Amino acid sequence: MTLVAERVDFGPASSALAAGETGRIAELRTRAAGLAGQMAWPDSHEQRPWKYYDANSIAITPESPLASIAVSFAGAPFAQALDTAKLPADFGSVVLPETDRITALHYAFLGKGAVVEVPANANPDEPVRISWTVAGAGFAAPHTSIITGANARVTVVEEFTSSDDDIVVLPAAEVVPGPGSQVQHYVVHRWGTKTRVFLNQRFLGSARDAEYQGLQMVLSGAVIKGHLESTMQERGTASDLLGLIYGLGNTDADFFTLQDHVGPDTRSDLKYKSALRDRSRSVYYGLTRVGLGAKNADANQEDRNLLLSKDARADSDPVLEILTSDIIRASHGATAGPVDQEQLFYLQARGIARPDAEALLITAFLEDVLARIPGEAVRAELIAKLEERLNA
């Protein structure tokens, strides 16, 4: 039975936030506020991506306070703060307000945003860097838009931090590359111990031969729950989804991914790895869908988990939905278990103490994900962030 939401009027709160706004942003907020008021929270009994998390606990109401958001930019000069009077053409049409109540609330209470617009044929030597800080009890809704022209190349590194207040963050990211362009988009989660994050991100491969590589790197936070979608719509589009999770304490990292092959000659690959200590938890549910028109699709999923304590837990559910037989590959795999005892023995037999041997194996296990990143400088930077966390 589908739950029906009790009518909630989010209009006054949205209107107060959007005082003086007109045009597309005002229309979008009004539509989103209406949707949020009519929708129920995602149902963990009927909606598989929410099987392990009770969305009713999010409990955002029109009276909920707003946390503060600060955003800064560095690196290549293609990023700027979102101007609600001049929205990008695709804004709000890639990650749709109609997705669910959480996404509707994102648009109704949209705070600050970052827009990365890269012109055709541009190939900057350094990445675009976006740093977000959320502070104060309440909720926040940051937005990232990445748009590139034809044959452009760009790397975007986003890092999120927050205070140790009770915070709910509803980020959204829309990625729309031009034909023949390549986007690398790496997101580092370094949230406070009480922050819960509900992320919706979508790459739309609507131009031929566009390529996307995305990373979700979870180093801290209470709950990081992501809905990540790659739509390979046009011929030759490709998606490479990477995930790295180091769980401590009660960290709960829960990701749903959709690799949606629509057009011909499309490719997708996914590698997620987690190392979990204490009572931390990793949930991965991934769907690879190959449509009737996706001739010569090549798709793979891989989810691997290290359990480093008796209370840590990992749940994996990779799924294939294949509607055509004319494909190159559609594969998936998942594992969960402790550090390999034979590898430990091998290192100890060569004079390495057990704690150091285990640390080496954990580092190598996680850094295998980062080895997929093509840029040497960015790869080294992310490895350094991981090792800093591992050694804390």
C-alpha cells in the first residue's frame, strides 16, 4: 500500500526564503513547494533504495530552521555562485523536483549554488575547486550545476564540511556535458558527526561521446545517503562511477546507483569499496538497466566491503535489467568480509607487525578506487586526504 502524505503547506517558508525573486526560480520554488506538500516521504517497504533507512526520520517541516551555507571557489576560472536571476538553461530539468519529497524540498528551499560552465574546446590545466561549509542546527540545500561545451575537458573537486550541530543537508548535482566532452567530478564528504546528507545527483549523457567520471568519497558524517544516476542517452556516452567509504563510529553510508543505458554503443563501469570499523554500515543497491535501443552496451558493477569489527555491516545488492541481447557485456559482483588472513600472514612473515600489516592492506584496498583517477595531481591529493583520515 502506498502511503499518502498529509497535506503540508511549505509555501510560507519557501516564500520567505525567496523574497523578491521572480521568473524561473520563483516558478520552480512554487512548484517544488507544492510537490513537497503533497508527497509522502519515500517508503522503505515499497521503494527498494530506501529499504535500510526510514525517511520519515528526516522530519523537515515548514518551521524547521535553515542552517547557514558558505561556498568558495578556487582553481580554474569557470565556477561561480548561482545567480537565481540567471539560471542555467538545464537547471532543475536534470534532477527533477518530481523525483521525491526530498528533491522537491531541495528546490523549494534552495540555498546557495555553484555553477561550473566550461566553454567548447577548453582544457584547463588545474581543476575547479568548490568548498562548501554548512553550520548551525537546521537544514540546507546546496546545488551544483556542471555544464560543458563541445570537446571540453574539466575536473571538478567538491569538498563538503559541517559543524557538529544536528544538520540535514539536501544537496543536488546536475551534470550535462557537451558532445565529445569529458567531466571528472570528485566529491569529498567530511561532514560533522551529527550531519545527515541526502544527495541526488544525475549525469545526463544527452550529447554524443560525452564521458563522465564521478567519485563519492565518504570520510565522516552520521548518514550519507546518495541517489546517483547516469543516463547514457546518446551514442557513445560513458559513465564511470567510483565510491570510497571509510566508516568509523556510527557512520551510515547508503548509496543507490542507476546506470541507465538508453542509446547505442554506450559504456558504464562502477567500483565501490568500503572499509568499516566500529558500528559503521555500508549499503549499496545498484541497478544497471540496458534498454531496447542500447545495442553494444558495455556495463559492469563491482561493490567490495571490508568488515573491520564484529559490529560493522555491509549490504550489497547489484541488479541487472537487460532488455536486449545485443550487448557486449553486463556484469556485476559484490563481496563482504574481513581482511584476507593469507595476505596478513604473508606480511607478518616478513617482519611487519599485525596492526601495520592490516593498515597496509586497508590502505591498498581503498586506494585501488583512487587509482582509476587519471589526473596524477588530483589522485595524489585525494590519496593524501584518505591517508590523513586513516591515520587520525
